[in-house]
Amino acid sequence: MYRRRTFFVILFFWHHLIALAACYYVLQNGGDALQYWFTGTDLSAASWGDYLNPGTDFIRFFTFPFVKYLNLPLWAGFLMFSVLSFPAVWLLFRMLWQVADGKKIPQVLAVLLMLLPNFHFWTGIIGKEVPVVTALVVFLYEVHRRRYRSLLLMLSVVVLALIRPHVSFILVVSYVISLMLTGTLPRRLMLAAAGITVLLTSVFTVILLQLQDFTGGFGRVIRKYEAHIRYFQTTDSYVPLDEYALLLKFFTFYFRPLPGEKEGLLYAITGAENMLVLLLMLFAGYVLIRKFRSMRKSMLVVLPLVFLFLFGMMYVFAYANYGIIMRSKVMALPFISLFVLQSLKSQSLNDKRQGIWLR
């Protein structure tokens, strides 16, 4: 308990320190946070209700009164979002610590994963990532507690749908598939789960149609995709993801850039993070192969893997920029961390009588 309290203080200051660093970075280099905080925007004729819409406007609806009525500076917005995201950061650590179950090596890895700078950078910035990551962590925590039909779990899906309906859809589909694969739900509830999925799919479709203009059909989607790629090719962070085979797309999305691939301090930090995550995922995959029979019924193993696959399939065809990939991956980190820690725990439990090092 003492060690956990000490780490709470360390994590608290670390999280907010990186949020201030993110504020400095945005001031120097620009970013979406400036739009969310209405920097340089004349709000004299705007009303709060103008932004009562899903998607990007959901964040602007929240920030509007702080900018127009309280006239708070940008740094205050960063601090506010950092404070709002910290409970989710701590909740994620609590979950990983509980999964580690007193084993020293898994506990150390839980601490390391929670100190990764990119996670705190994107959850301390003004933007969608704060409520999105919060919703994902709450959802995972309820699954960890085996509260598969809780109000909090359903509420997290709703919040996620209001901001990123496509991610919410992927989460629900992953959840239902995982329930079926693990046999967690009784057979009599499987049909109900399938019906709820169909209903939620309809809701997500309606929200998505409000956020995106799909006139012109599939051809317009292709043209928009090609325009994105052409724009990314003009950026310093361009990576030819569109030219890669599917496996290399996935590898690039989740584990690149690796150390030495790109120059600069930020890329060096990101490369070190990616190398750590890659090594942990390789070991977790090795454990999964060895202990497949005992792990295939665990929701804390199956759900992260199904989500990471579907999440990757959604993004690897659209993004060709390391910066946007890093921002998107922050949504995947809770699932990666949970899978890694649960795999290490499974290895530890299996070899307990041998005095294995994971104890």
C-alpha cells in the first residue's frame, strides 16, 4: 500500500508535467488543441448551443464557456484536461496492479507501462483523447471486475459513441465476439447480445452520418482517402503505410518508429517506447502460444486481442503519418498493457510450483 501511494504522487506530477510540456509543444508547433480552445476565433456572435453536437463539437461544447465567459488561457485548458484525465490514468494503473497480483516483475512492468511519455502527452492535451481514453479504461475496468452488464460499462460506450462512434462500434463488436469466444455469457443471453449489437450498430450509423458527408458513395470515400495520403506525403512524419503489405501495416502501426529510424528527441523517446512494447508483446505472444488452452477463455486476453485486430484494421489503411499514428495508438495502450500483464500472470501461475522468476 505504501509503495502504491508513493507511485500515486510520482504519477500525478509526471502526468501534469508532461501536459505542460505538451502545451509548450502546441504553442511552438501548432495542433488541434488550438482549435478546441478557440485560439484566434471570434466568439462574439457564437452561442454555447452552437456546439451541442457529437464528434469534434462535443469537445468544443465543453471548452466554450471556459474560453468565452471565463477567458481562461490555453495553459489552463491543458491543465484542466490533464486533471480530468488523471483519474483514468490512475484507474488503469490500479487495474494493472491488481492483474499483477503481487508478482514483482509484472508490478515493475505495470509501473513502466504507466510512465510511457506518449500516453501522458496525448491524455494531457486538449482534445478527444481525454474522454475517449477515459471511456475505454472504465470499460476495461468493468470487464476486469467481471461486471459485464454494468451501467458504467454501458455509459462508457455511449460517451465513446458521442465522440468517436467508429471506435465505439469496434469496441462493442470486439466485446460481443469476445463474450462468444470465451463462453462468458450463457447461451440464452447470446441472442440478446447479438440483438443489442445490431441496435447499437444502427445508433452508431446514425451518429456517423451526422458527422460525415457520404454523398457521392464509395467513390467519394476513396477520393477522400487518396487526398489524405497525398497530404501526408508532404509532411515530415510521412510513412508509406499505404504501400505496405497488411502485416507490415500492422507492425508499423503498433511498433514503429523503432530506435534509430527517425532523428530527434521525440522520435528517440517514441522509438524506445515502441521497442519496449514490441518486446513485451512478443513475450506475451509466446506465453499465449504455450498456454493457449488455459488463456483462450480469459476475457482479459481475448478482448484486447480482438480489439487490437479490429482497431488496427480500421486505421492501418487510412493513416500514413507517424504523428497521427502515435495519437491513435494511445487508445490501444490500455488493451496492450492489459494483455501483457494478464499473459505474464498466466505464466507466473502456471510455473508457481517451480519458483519461476515472475513471482
